[in-house]
Amino acid sequence: MLSPTTRFSNRVDNYVKYRPGYPPEIIDYLIQTIGLKKRFVIADIGSGTGIFSELFLRNGYRVKAVEPNEPMRLAAEKRLNIYNSFTSVDGTAEQTGLKDKSVDLITAAQAFHWFKPLATKNEFMRIIRPGGHIMLVWNIRKIDTPFLEGYQQIKAKYQVDYAQRTHNNDTVIETFFRPMKMIRQDFYNEELLDFESLKGQLLSASYIPLQGQPGYESMLAELEQLFNNTQQNGFVKVEYDTKIYLATAP
């Protein structure tokens, strides 16, 4: 089983190019629900290549992006150093390296399922300011079209080194937040992919075989057949429920 902090190291290029972004409506939602302000310090934990961090940076917020995987962290720095409000931090969810009571909003996008919950909660409580906020986010791919159902079947058939993770398991997340009150919000998210983009997104998953590994060639052959059977004007639509879990610290 690959380590959570190293398992994406050989997939960084595909991750940067092909992983989906997040709905911009999240910013307005946070302004309305928690009074998100430009003066807030945001710590994006398990920030990877900076996809979620950039949503805030583009809108003028300050982000400390905490990521233990060096290739992913360097990719984020390459993309995001154009923002003066961006800080890259070599740290983990359990040991961020951030100062006590220094953060107004903690985020973890597509990452919490790799964390150790108890140690992570202790660390989050250490770095969060009183009345600060914690938000967990996932893009959960839908499977309600012939293409999406087929894509899910290919991933399930060829996955290797895969451990079942919490993702949007409400019980696990509620336990993590307790005794804080958790609220949920879903957003619609979609992207149109040509075949090369679809292939790159598939290969960005840490549990999918890479070139030279067993199953790689047959997997791509099935993916191409699925694409050809379901594409419209050279693209397929990947749809997501972007799920947010939000709580306020004491």
C-alpha cells in the first residue's frame, strides 16, 4: 500500500492538467454563511497542486497551502507564485507547522480521506482561531449517464492498491466535527473532456495502472471505446456533486 503522502508523486503532470476545479459559487456561499473576509487567513490542508487554493487566490484571499508531497507542492508553487497572497508550506494535516490560533478558515479539498482523523482534529484545533471555520470538500463524480456509468466500471475493474476511504461518509465526518455543529451544502460541477483529457484524468488517480503496468493497455482500449460510443462533438461530460461540510470552532 503506497503512503498517502507519496502516492501521487508520479502523477503530478496529469493531476495539474486534468483534475477538475471547484464551483466559483463556493466563495459567495462562504461570504453568506461565515462572513468570509479578505483579511482571513486560509489554510488549505493537503493542498496538492493548488487547485482549490487557487479558487481563493483568484478572488483576493490569503492562502497558506500545506502539502507534504514535494512534487505536488513544487507544482503548486510554479502555478501559484504569481499571487502575492500565496504561501507554500511543507507540512501534513497532523503537523502543519502553522502557528497556534493563526488561521480563520481551514479547508481540505479531495484530501481528508488521507488524513488520520484524531491527530488531524487535534492539529486543526491548535491552529484555528476561536470562532474560526473548518470546511471539507469533495468532487463526487455522478454515475447517472451511460458514459459516467461506463467510466466508473472501468475504474473499478482496473484499480490497484486501493483502500476504501471515507470520502463523503457523513457518519465519519460528523464524528470528526463533534461536538461542533456541521452543515452541508452541495453544488453542481461539470467539465467537458476530449479523449486526451479523459485519459489524463483517469491516469491522475493514484490507484490506476500506469504505462508498463499490468492492465494499462486493455484499460485504455476500453476507455477509448467508451469515449467513441458516448462522445458528442468530440467531448464527454463529466458531472459532479461538489459536497461541502462546514463547521465553526468554539
